[in-house]
Amino acid sequence: MARAPRKHSDKSVGRRGGIDRRTWLVGGGAAAGLLLAWGLWPRTYRPNLNAGPDETIVNAFLKIDRSGQIIVIVPQTEMGQGVTTVLPQILADELGADWRTVAVQSAPVSPLYANDLLARQWLASDWTRLMGGAGDWAINQYATRSALMLTGGGTSVPMFHDAYRDAGAAARVLLCKAAAARWSIPWESCDIQDGIISDGAQRRMKIGDVVEEAAQFDLPDILPFRQGQDGRLSGQDLPRLDTPSKIDGSHNYAADIRLPDMVYASIRQGPIGDAMLAGLDERSAGSVTGFLKLVRQERWVAAVASNTWAANKALDLADPVFTLRGPPVDSGRIDEALESAFSSSSGRRLYAQGDLLPVFEGATILASEYQVDAGLHLAVEPPCATARISDDSAEVWMATQAPALARAAIADALGLGADAVTLYPLHAGGSFGRAMDWDVGVQAALIARDMGRPVQLQWSRLEDVIQDRPSAPAHARMAAKLGRNGAIEGWLAKIAAPCALTQTWARIADRKLPHDAAEDAADKATRLAVAGMVPPYAIPNWAVDHYPTDVGLPLGFMRGNARLHGAFFTESFVDELAHLANIEAMSFRIQMLGGNPRLAHCLSTAAAMGGWQGGIAGSGQGIATHMMDGAYAAVMVEAAMDGNRLSVSRIVAAVDAGDQVNPDIARQQIESGLIYGLAYAMGASVPYERGLPTRAILGRMNLPRLADIGEVTVELMRSTADPVGVSDLAAPLVAPAIANALYTWTGQRLRSLPLVGTA
């Protein structure tokens, strides 16, 4: 068995290092199997998986049954991004499994599955950065001890790639040892391919035949990995594991859960802000056939009935009235708050290089102002949860990107210990970050307790839009100084924006009310609010300032997060500078990317594949580049305006995201991001008046339709770098590329998102 040795560190499979044989704890029976503890963690952190009569727990990421079925444990929420295929593919590749035998099971809440990578990105502060490695260690420990399971930001593969590879390699070694013992040969002469253990000669054995015996063996000090390409699964366009059930309809989403004696609920939560329930018409609600009860809390009311239609009808007739404390959210007030933020004392310079003052002093400066509106999530599946409550325990079925935090919030609301709450994490029908909040799970649990029977709570589309936590609105004041050769000598970006991620964390971890979380973050300048604003170009003197504010609109985790406005500001302004310098837009960028060859390669590839004409007037072509967390991308679009209707006839994307495990799924995610970015550019936002959105029907939001989208081409660049996430990469690129394209089409520079009117 050809393999590359790897000396173990004392870190665990669950993190970045190898597996020390002393961390393997052998259980007393087949059901217990091989229990994997972790070197740097307390011994109590062991897999808390359940095993069937024929299943053996191999480690925290793997169970194998006697038939040889490979059951991969996945802690990340599947939202359509393919994580329940990609992570199992990593493990199955290193194990040597037959892909047809691989199944997936959602992980229970456990410290073993903490996503400390996203935790570091989210929670890093000036203090932790000053502490260096000690600051990262502190966040890692907090994430682990809190079982901080998080899905988002494209972190699933970078976080868990090594863990799944190590788990597969460790299982392969132990299975080979068990087979070799039967055959009385050295285990090093054995290998596993297509789910069959062989000695390279005539002897063959199924994995399931020896999985229980493998518990008797220890791991070597050096964990070997597979070498060569024969029979490898990594890098192959393997079919998604969730596709068959989604095609035949057997795939369960939150709204598909059915329990004995279950009833249905609909909810009303009032306008946006600090709203309190003031009154309702119970008598009218009681006239609806099938209606059972109104369940009231101080900030919401739910109607419970024998079916969803009756619950919604009863709630409409109840006509709840809310009292709003404080001014109602309004689009005009949002813009005023953003503009006034520039003169506040809370602004801070968060990024800087060189010295801008002598560059700008006495020079001719190009200055432009941009703005973006808050962007809605608009997932296909509105929030939904099912709950069954007893006196001393609770069960909740829901899609959540933060299961440990959701479980803790539900337990606190019910007055139970966290261990008394069983959370069944379900796949999400889209999410884009919306499932990071856990409101619907808490509400379903409280309603079920009141009713004394299982309840399924389904938000309406109207409720989803009203109570959405959209991306941050932002205003930018951009300024730059061009040199004689057209190069940018100085660059200043001033961004007024609330921080959506700070608010989200305050809600889901600290359990603050949305309006309180927004108010508390109003004076906190943070890098999270200006992500994507550090220019990728070689500019000698530049700075990025953040001016925080409270716009009265609670905000949330979003696909791309602050990069949605950051890339729009940066790439639109770069294009303006190129035209001012009379330099073709691609060449203008390329001359500043000498120190960034991977991004330059993406840009030149996208331009060549798209037939870039130099951005000449009337071409309708635009380009944009972006990089994040080790991934690089460039997009070229062809766009046109027909009256007030935007059409995009072509999108070409070139992406360097390392050596992708499943290139086809990576392309799917990039294409998905491109269309999501197109929706963001066209109208995935609404005006607000008197605390409410002015519309909530998808058909009135100017979202892209098939007729608006032409050819979409995605080129994955060959790379030997480690694979990185791509789910958030492409979305921020589309709006600036379209804005730049429309400038060549109309001669008018569009500096606001959405790019076209949505009234």
C-alpha cells in the first residue's frame, strides 16, 4: 500500500493535526465501537453518536455497519451547497470506499464539531489580534467548549477537510490491520479500494466483515495517507448524495415533518422594531373551522389550528394590534442615518498602508459616492419548525446554521437544561444565512408547550419578509489620486454602515432582542462591516474607514455579508478611475496585480473566454475581480437595458479556489452565487415605510427570471493549493460587473444598488 507518512501531532482528527494512538478509546462492545477522544481536549469530549445493532462507531465522523455501508457524520447544515456530498467524499476517498455505499447522517451537538475557523473570523477583535496566537487559541477554546457548530462563510471545507481525511485514513489503517491479522500477513501489504480490502494478490474481504475486530488494534505513530490516483474519489464529479431523495420527494425539510396528534400554527410579530402586542379579536378568530387556540406572548401571537389554512385565516381575523416604541423604520431615515454617520465620532480607520496625507494634499482628487440598500434573503423555504414538548424534555425539528446556540435558546425559553432538548437538524431549502437565527424554533417550542401536543409553526412569506434580517445598507465616499502613468497613488474609502454580523452574534449568542442588538452595535466600528474593502491592487497609499450607525433595521448573516457592498464600492470605483485615466479597464487592473498573480490569471482568463472588447462604448461589457479567504475570482458580463428592465445575456467567471474535492459542486456553487448576485443587483430589496416593507410578494421584487439570464460559463482554474470554500465568492462580483457594463451601454455611471428601480 503506497502511502506518504505523516508524523502525528497531539492534535485531533477533529482539528488540523493527526491522530495520536493514545487518543483512541476502545469501547466495551460492538455498539460502542472505536471511540475517538481528542488529545488537547478533556477526556469527556467523546463522540455522542447513536449506533444501531449492526453499526460500529469508528470515530466522530464515521460509522460502518456489517453490510459495509459507510455512514459519514456531517455537522454542517446542507442548504443546497453540497456539503453533505463534499465532506463525505473527502473521507470516502481516503478510506477507499465504494461511493455507492456512502450514506450521510447529521451530527448531534458536540464540541467535536465546533467550527473554530468561522468563530475566529467572526469573533476576532483588536484584543485577540494583539494577542496573536494566544488570541486565536482563546477563540478556539471558547468555540470548542461551547460546541459552537456553525455553517456559513464558505468555511465548511477549509475547516473540516483535514479532519475528514484523517478520519478516513485512520479507519483504513485499522481495517487493514484487522484483515491482515486474519490472513497472518503484515498490515502494510493491505489496501482498500472500492470498499474491498485486499492484499494485492488473491485475498479479498469486505469492510463490514472486520469493522468490529478493528477495535482491537492501535494506530501507528505515523498516519499513512493514500498516494497515486488509481481509484481516487477526490477531484471527481461524483453525483450528489442528496439528489435522489430530492428528485423522488422523500427528502424531508422542516415543513415535511409529521408527528402523531400534530397541529399547525401561524404567527404574527408586528412591525419592525420594539413592537409589543397590544390587542386582538379572539372572538372573530374562533369562527374559523379547525381553529383551536390563540397563543400569546408579549411580542407575538400565534393561531393554532388543525391545518395551516385555518391557522392563517384565524390569525387574519384576529387582526392583532401592536404598539411600536421608538420611530418606525423608514427608507428615508435609513439614508439619513447613514449620511449623518460620516460626521459622528465613532468612525475609525481600520485598514491603512503608506501615508495618504501628502499624496492628497494639494492634488486633484477623484471622489464619488455610492450606496446600497439592504438585501433580503428570500429563501425558498420560509422559517419553519416542529416541536414536541413534555414536562422534562423537548424535541425540535428545524433547519439551523447554529444548532448548539439554537438548542440553548430553546432550553432557556422552556426553563430546561440544554441536555433535555433534542434538536434534529434538518436540511434547509436555501437559507443564504437566514437560518443562523433561531426564533422559529423557540416560538414553536413555546406554542407546543402551551398546547400540550406537537406543533408545526410555519411563517408566511409576508412574515418572512417583514421579520427578515437583511444585509446591511451602506453609503461610501470614495476618493483617489491618479499618477501621471495612470497608476493609483492614493486611495481612501469611507464606509457608513451598520454591522450585520455584530448584530447577528448578539441575537443568537447573547440572546438580545433585534432592536437592542442593533442599538448596542451603533457605535462599534469593526472590520466585519468593511470586508471586501481592502483593495487587491498594488496601491502604495490607501486607507479604509468605518463609520458605524443604527439605521433602525435589524440586520443578519448573509451570503457574502459585507462583501456584497464592499466589492461593489471597490470595483465600481476602480472602473471609474480606469476611464478617467483613459486606460482600458482590464489593463488598468492588470498593471496593479503584479503581486497578485492568481487574481491576475483569473481576470485575464475571464476576459479571454468572454471575448473582452476593451469596454468600448456600446459593448455592454463589464468586469470585476474579488478575492476572499484564499479564493480568487473574476467575472465578465454582457448586459443591456430595455426600458427599465435589465437583461444579462452572458456571465463568464474564472475562479481559482484550490484543488476542489468535487469540481462540479464547486461550479454549481459559483453559478448559484452569480445568480444570487444578479438578484441582489436587480431588486432583492424593498423600501420601508412606517415600520413595514412596502411589498412582500416575490413577483414584485424585480428578481431575475430565466428570460433575463443568458449563457453562464464557469472556469475552474487548475491549482495545487488547498481547497477553499466558494459559496460566498461569486455573489459580490456580479453587481459591480453589471454596473460597469451598463456604463458602456448607457454612458451613465450607476452608483446605487439595486441598479434598476423596483417600485
